[in-house]
Amino acid sequence: MATDSHLRFALAVHGALGAEGGNSCFSPYSVAGALTLAALAARGATREELVALLGEPAAQAELLRAATELVEEGRGAEPPELAVANTLWAADTLPLEDGFKTELAGWPGANVESARFEEDPERARALINDDVGRTTHGLIPQLLPPGSIDAGIAAVLVNALYLKSAWKLPFREANTTDAPFHAPSGTRDVPTMWLGENVGYAHTGGWQAVRLVAAGGLQTVVLLPDGDLAEAEASLDEAALTGLLGEIRSTRVELALPKISLDVASTLTGVLRGLGVRTMFTGAADLSGLSPDPRLTVSEVLHQAVLRVDEQGFEGAAATALTMRLTSMITSDPVAVTVDRPFLVLVRHAGTGALYFFARVVEP
């Protein structure tokens, strides 16, 4: 199933990103979107390595497209906001395959844009950053840092995402107070929200899970380990996570949850190499589904994710860029859940199980 492979991919990247154990945040949706488009353009070993990590591209594409369909709310409800863009920025001198442009046209927010990388790389970088900034409502104004675009770039494939939704059962701001949080750096007081309601809850396999429902068929799941987060994460594979999510039932919960504000930029090139996606970064890359030029190769994969969780709901933005260049051929009593130590957060599309965000909160 596409959902299973999506979860495996998300857990693999999360594990690689969080090897050092600190705060991390990324968008499985955005990274999978950019890499799935690359997989659809790839051939030979380049494609095989991407498929091994992502699953079948056609199934992933269907999942990602379905995850842009939010549930319509009744009158008076605050509607959720979801914006997705999939843009190929290409030099005019790079020939593009019509088949790839047709494939891209079927994706949400699809566009093919011209960029003068060779003549004015800084201007091209600014154009791409401005476009990402618009899609992400200003939360990611500079996905491409200075120096990331030079005259040798031939194309940049970008996925950008913005998501905002209100809780069905909001926290009362008057109840938010400072409470102790036990981080590796020591215990300190952090702004902590409180909610006493019937929400989704499960406690199994060494984890407590609390599911908070938001408008549009969206949900946030807080995963709190019984003990040390690093030890618990080591055994959290796709089967364990699927089983934990499947055990969630409506339960009276008294939840204490820190407010979250994360903004994390990541270079995924090394992460992907470590996960077995190597050929597309070499002269042996085959991206002939995108361009007939055999010299096209991926140089970097850049990602940034922003996630904010407060009393009213959550807001998140993410963007992923694959830069490419031409190379020479190379119900009972209330359950008390006090989130006072490192934990994980998932933001999900309820209908498909697609993960918009996957975060580790060690220092809130």
C-alpha cells in the first residue's frame, strides 16, 4: 500500500535527520513530492534507488494528490488553508521531455518556469525564493541560501506546501501556563497548553498517542514515549507506528502540551545518500524522462520546514528543492498525559494517512 511505503519513507528520513538527537522537523509530503517527480523522470539505477526508498512512484503520486483534498466543513466553521506548488524552473537551453511536462501538469499547483541561471544566477535564486515565499505565506522566504545557485545550474525542481487549520476542540488561552519540561539540557519552564476533552488516545508498545482533530479532515498526533525518546524511536518502525495509530480510540484525556515553534532547514543530500539514493548525484544519473540531455544530474536536495502549534490550531510550511546541473559524464476516568519530556509530532491527512509534517521536539 502507498500509505505503508509513505510511512516507511518518513520514518527512514526522520531517523537519518535526527541522528544527533536534537529538535528536527521536515515534511514527508514535500520531500516525497519532489523525489517522486524525480523518480518519474528517472530511469535505470537512478529510478531503482528512488523506488526502494519511496515505493512505486505512481502510487506515491496518487497518495500525494489525494492528500490535497480536504474535507468540506459546514457553514460557520473556520476553513483550513492548504496550498501546494510543484514547479520546474529550467534554463531555456535545457530541452525538456513533453512526457514529463504532461506528468507534472497533473500535479497540484504545477508549473514550468524559465530561469536564466547562466546569465544571472542570483536573479534566478531570488525568483525561486520569492515564489516559495508566496506559496508558504512568507514562512519560508529563502529556501535557497546564498551560493546555492550558480551559473552551472540547469534546473531546479521545487515542491512547496502551506497548511493551516483550527482545532475542533481548541485549547483555552487562559489555561496556558509555564510548566516544567525535562529536556536533555536540563529541566526548564515552557509555555504549556491544557485541554480536558474526549480526544483520540492509545497507550501501547511503550508509547502514548494523543490525536487532536482539526478542520478539513486534518489531525495532529502527539507521540509520547514511556521512557527515553531515543531508545523508543529505535524500535518505531512502520508496523509499530501503524499499529499504534490503529489503536487510537476516543477517551477522556487531560492533556498538557507545550506550544511548538520550529523552523528547521536541512540539506538532504547526505541523508539520501545514506539511505541508498546515490546514483542521481553522480555522472551516472539517468533523468532522461525529464530531459534528453544525458549530462543532467542532481547536485543538492535542500529542505526547510516550519511548524507552529498553539491554542487555536497549527500552521506549517515546507519546501524542497532539487537543484540540477549538467556535468561531464559522472471513556473511563480521564487519562492524564503530561508532555513534559522529548516527544514526536505528526500532522496527518486523515483520509490517506499522508504525513504533512514529522517533528521531534526535544527543546520546545
